[in-house]
Amino acid sequence: MSFIKEFKEFATRGNVVDLAVGIIIGGAFGKIVSSLVADIIMPPIGLIAGGIKFTDIKLELNDPVVDGAGEIVQAAVTLNIGNFIQTTFDFLVIAGSIFLLVKLMNSLNRKKKQEEAVKPETPSAEVQLLTEIRDLLKKQP
């Protein structure tokens, strides 16, 4: 029974939930970036490069095997260089986005720490009361 209790405590801690949310959002973000690269970025680059569709760039290592009826028995063996280029662009866009996000978060954390350092610490109610009592005692003859 203690194993289940420990697992429940582990699963309900804030860090695990935050991690799960991050993974879900990251997966959705990855799909958005893949679409951005495949549908928005690569077509103009392909147009500038002479009307190339990057996903069609392949290096054929072995011809397809065709039977007497003209049907393909075994597909050609290819290196899909265009898909690799597109995936590399996906990675660069995601890595750049995460870098900018981390840089923004670090900047905000630095500003927050600077504000906390400048802000004088207000004494607790007990300390304020003791200070008032001390000041009153000093004033008495």
C-alpha cells in the first residue's frame, strides 16, 4: 500500500503536473512549428531556389523492383534529404524560440531580484511594536 501512496504523492506534486503540461504544450508547439516550416517558410525558399519542393529531394540508392505487369514489388531505397532539411529547419525554429523564451524568463527573474534587493525589508509587527516601546522608554525621564 505504501507504494501506491508514494506514487500518488509523486504524481500530485506540482513539478510533475507542470512537466505534464509542458510536454503537452510542447507537442502542440512542435506541430505548429512543423506546419510553419513546411507550409510557410519552405515554399518561398524552394521558389527562390528554382521551384524546388524540398520534400521531393531524394537520393535514390536502389531502383524499385517492378514485376512483368508493371506493378511495384519493392519500393526504391532512398535517402530523403529534403525531409532532413525540413526537420532541421523545424529544430532551428524550435531551438530559437526556446532560447528566446528562456532569455525572457531570465531577464524577468533578474528584474524581480533587483526590485527585491532595492526594496527595504519591512519589519514584522512584533519588531515594530518593540521599537515603539523602546522609543517610549527613551522619552521617559
